[in-house]
Amino acid sequence: MKRLLAALLVLLAPAAHAAWPERPVTVVVPFAGGAAADVMVRAMLPHLQASFGQPVVVLNVPGASGSIGIDRIAKAPPDGYMVVLPGDAGVVVRPSMLPPVPYDPQRDLAPITLIGRTPNVITISARLPYRSLGELVADARARPGVLTYAHAGLGTSQHIGAEVLKQMGNLDITGVAYPVSSQQLMDVMEARVTMQFGNIIIQTPRLRDGTLRALAVSGATRAPSLPDVPTVAEQGFPGFDVTAWYGLFARAGTPPDVIARLHRDFTAALRQPDVSARLVDLGVEVVANTPAEFATVVARDIPRMRQVLEKAGAIGP
């Protein structure tokens, strides 16, 4: 009898666990609706829901460069039913800044996959006269403290990109933080702020309709979706390269087989032709690497970004 019971338990346990997910899965997007991470998740939704066989709920939790949403996952049950898709700022930048974030990304988060990388684009209102980054830089030097730049929060690639540009060019340009990307975009379009290192996903439609003008891309090479826009490095700032990434995390301690399932289904969704075409069209380099490879990226970028922040004067000693 005992042998029969043991055999039944062996047979039933994998079957019960294989039922994951047995209820809806929530993807926390630590930014407002319409932000880059939000666009990525919503492009994948139909495929995720089909593969999970469960609803997938998108929960927007904006604020503090993504750290508020990340903290939700750091305190969530380690069962895989709630994951987060932040940018690099909340994971590898904010932990080096003050005030301290209430989580340790390497202790509290389980990497699933690096979704993709994307450069930012220096954009201005089409109403402004600048036709090149050189013209904007010349005006900034002629009128120190007058020009402004918009960004999505301290520690974001938008903020870091502008601060590195200021340091390399010895410029005095004032930063203006926006918790909501739509308001940031509106103020740039209306020329209420001079410029932004805007996310390429959000900028592309406005560049195509002529509302915004692109002066430079922030990566080491030109963006395939904007081949005529030169890099910052090409315009007098050699070595300039500030590129954002977006990745998927669960709570640390989530069972390995659940992590494997999340990895399998999210990367499969990213490889669907409609999803990959949508992201590539918006300037995203899809990565979809393994959890171990993504963990290596996080471990590498935390000290690297601290050095960038220190050189940019964005944090104290």
C-alpha cells in the first residue's frame, strides 16, 4: 500500500506543478501607459495569453525611475504570477544613487530575459531653429543655464545621456524630470523644454509626422530605423554611447521550472514575426537571452553605471 501511495504521489506531483499558470499572470510595467516598456508588453500580450492559457494583466506602476514597480516584485510571493519589465535605470543605476532603493536587484530579483536594447534620440520641437547637435551645443555655450532638457527621472538613460553630454561638452543645461512620458513628450513638442534624450520607441511616430526633429542618436552606431540621423559621437563627442535596455524579472526564489516556463513563453512571443517586426520598426534590438546571460549583464552593469554616474557628477562620492 505504501509503495502504491508513493507511486501515486510521484505521478501526481509533476502533473499538478505542470499546470502552472493556474491563474492570471501580472506583468508590472514600472512606467506610465505608452512608455517603451508598456509598448513592448502589449505587443506580446496575445501570444503570451495563448501560450499561458490564462489572462495576462498589465499593471502600470510608474515612479522613481521604475523603482516603485520593481519593489512590488521584490516583495511579491516567489511564485511567478507577478513579474516586472523595467528598464536598466531601476536595476543597475538607482541602486548606486541616493536615496537608497528598498531592494537589492541581485538579491531580490530573478532574471528571466533581457528583452531588448534601444538607443535614445536627442529630439527637439520642429518649431526650434537647431538643425544639428552642433548648433544646439553652440547655443548652450553662448547662453549657459538657459537651455533645458526633459528626462523620465534620475538615473534613467535619458538623464544619464544628457549629463554625460553636459560633462563632455562642458555645458550648462538644466534638467526637468517628468513622471509621465506623455507630458514630457508634449512639453518637448510645444518647445516648453529645449530638448530630450527621448526613447526611440516613443519618438519615432512624432519624427515621422514632422512634429519633432532628431539631432542625434545616443548609441555607438546609427539606429536602423533612423539611418539618416548621426550619432552623438559623430558630432564631436567621440566615444559617446548611452543605450538603454529592458528586461524581465521575477521574485528571487521563484522555482527554476517556473522561471524556465516564463523564459520560454516570453522569448517565444518576442520571436513572433509581428512582435519582432513591431519592435525592430521602433528601433529596438531584440535580445531574448537566457536567465544566466541576463544575470551576467546585471552584474556587469551595476559597477559600470556607478562609474558613469560619478564621472557625470550625478551622484556624490
